[in-house]
Amino acid sequence: MIEKQVRDLLESKIKEAGYILDEVTYGKEGSVNTLTLIIDKEGYININDCVKVNEIVNPLLDEADLISESYVLDVCSKEKGSE
């Protein structure tokens, strides 16, 4: 399962940066494949946190090449993922 492979690849690096990888999902949104990483930390998450995590994980994902098809990477806060 892609989500588990992505979590295994990224979780320790995200944790080293001071964040929690709360959820990993992969699927289609309309006609676009989307890999969504929902992150959390103590206090509030802002756009700079999402950008920082994106910059950490993007090269790792490119190098590992776990997903053969093209996709969009979406790093967002836990608040977005809650009801």
C-alpha cells in the first residue's frame, strides 16, 4: 500500500523537523492523483510549516520514486482534515 510506504519513508524525517505525520492518503481528486500529508505539532500549524515539510519530503519522494504516475503533493494541517 502506497500510504504505508510513504509513511515509512517520511515519518522519521518529519519528526526530526518537529512535526507529527498524522495521516497519509493517496487517491484521485477529480482527474488528478493527489498525495496528501496531514501534519501536526505542538501549537498551531501555519502555511510556513506546510512549506517547510514540503521542502523536506519532496526530494525524498522524488528519490524513492514510490509512485510511478504523476501526482500533486498536498501538505496540510490536521485542522483541514478534521470535521
